[in-house]
Amino acid sequence: MITVPEIIFTVTNDLTYDQRMLRICSTMADAGYKVTLVGRLLPGSVPLDVRNFEQTRLKCRYNKGKFFYLEYNWRLYEYLLNHVKKAKNSSRLALCAIDLDTIMPVLQASRRMKTRRLYDAHELFTELTEVKRRPIIAAIWNWVERQAVPNFKFGYTVNEFIAGELNKRYGINYAVIRNLPFRRKTEIDKNKLKLPPGKFFLYQGAVNEGRCFETLIPAMKLVNANLVIAGEGNFYQQAKELTALHQVTAKVFFLGNVKPAQLASLTPLAYAGITLFENSGLNQYYSLANRYFDYIQGGIPQLCVDYPEYEALNQQYPTALLIHDLSAESIAQNLNKLLEDAVFYNELKRQCETAGKMLCWEIEAIKLKAYWDHVLPLNNTGE
């Protein structure tokens, strides 16, 4: 008798806006796995869309800070234990931790229940700006990484640098599966989008520390176009305050979190995208942001930092204007170049069409399914 293999993916965020995990989970469900995605229920959470996999959101009393992490980790541990106990065949079940903030419950539950475990290193968590700037917090997460990651034999990450860094630190060999979007197929419905008149630049994704809002927002004073920000994060309120401080509230528009389908409609309407990171750690310097590829699939050029991963991709597919100087003056000058140099802009736009055919999830998903079939084969007979 063949037992359908099951995967439980764990995150700390709400599930509605997590494009990466929605792609991964739907892909694995389509491949024949039973899939559950576990996340968090927030006070402002909207009803979940129906998917081809199970979705569970855990409710916590605390929603930020150390008490949140302690509470959520405990609730997740209990959930995993109860779920594994109910499983028909625990040997056909795998637990997959997404980033360090869910790794300890997955480690402990998989050890206790003797199930497979994997680590999905979406980023180099210990190098995040919001972690590194707080010594005590940084020490805690570095301890978590040292204790947990070496115990995850199987795993994958989003670029070669992170894979190499984890190998250097812990001697583990992880696969590289890039976080690429689906090929653009979404029909654009302008009526459902509240957009400013005229041309606008788009920042989409988490509005977090280290994303250059301190210089991007004042730069808009010198740019004859608008800026639309689609997303929320730990710097969201500060970004709004900066907009008022620099008197650009008429040019900078905050949409809040936008569902993936709506975002796919929004992106092609922008004049160009924005991918900026401060060089405040290895995670930023060697980043490979989702939005970089989303803009390409949306068919729009972008202003992007000239860090190694982006520079290498841009040499192959010149879809972006790369910059090194992240001052307000430099950002404004380069945004204006995109606005004013039609020949340059149109060439970048043409390259987006070429790159979009190759830098897509349909191709990358083949590697993901092959990796999981190696770790948790689809066609094993039940034990």
C-alpha cells in the first residue's frame, strides 16, 4: 500500500501575503504531497483564500517581542506534536522549518516523534539588520543557529552565497532553489487598484529596516513622479513619518499589504521598480530579493543596488539600473535617468521580456520537486 507523503511547513508570519510559501506549498501539493502551511493569526488577519493545501494559523496572546517568540514557539511545538501523533504513518511525514524563528520547535518535535526534518534558509537570519543592531538579540539568534542548524542534514536556500556560508559554518550541503515568481499570466484590472495619476515607481515587499527609506523618501522631492509602497513591516510607521517630515505626502502612497494576485496586477502598471538595501550585513550584501524577479516578470525595469548577486544577474540579463551610492541625491538622479533616457529605459524593458522566460518558478519548481522526492519519495510503500 502506498502512503501519501506529508509535509508541514512552518512560518511566523500571516499566510495571506507570503508569496514564496504559497508558491512552494501549491507546487508540492500539485506534485502529490499532502501539504500543511502553519503560520500566525494576527488581529488584522483577513480570511484565508481556499488553496490546494491545508492552512493553519496559530493565535497568540503576544504579537511582538520576546514573549511572542516564546509563546509562538511553544504553541507551534504543541501543534506539531499533536499533528504527528494523528498521522497515519509518521515515517512518511516531514517537518520543514522556514528560517530560524521556527527552527527549534521543528527540531524538538522531529526528534521526539522521529520524523524527517528540513531547514529552508530563506535568508541568513543572524545577519538581518534588525538582529545585528541589538547585541543581546543577536547573541540569542546566533546561539539558536549554532544549536539547531547542524542537526538539519537536509535543506535548501535561495542563493549560492547562503548555501556556501552555511557550509562554511556547519559543514552542511544545502541545495539552491531560487525564489522566482510564476510567469506573468494575470490580467490587469485597474479598477480594483487605487493608484496615483501619472507615472509611479513601485516598492513592493516588506517595509523593514535597512531598505533605504530614509534616503528614498526624501529623494522623491527631486523626482517628477510618484512612489507607491505596497507592503508593511517593522519600518512602516517610520516610513510614513518620514513622508510627512520631508513634505512628500502628495507623492508617496502607502497601500499596506496587498494580496499576491492584486500585486501581480499592480506591478506591470508601474514605470519601474525599486530594490534597495543598506550594506549593513552579509544578509543584505548578498541578498537576492523576491521583488527583483517580480519586477522582471511584471515587465518593468528597476533601480537596484549593485551588490554581487544582482550584479551577476544583471550582466546576464541587463534589466536594472545598478547604483552604489544610496544617498537621496544619487537615488533621485538615477530615478530621473530612468524617466528621461527613453532609449536606455526601453532597452531595459525589452530585456525584462527575455529574462522573464528563464527566471520563473515553472523552471525552478522542477528542482524543488526533485529535491523533495529525494528526501521524502512519493512512491515509497508504507512501512
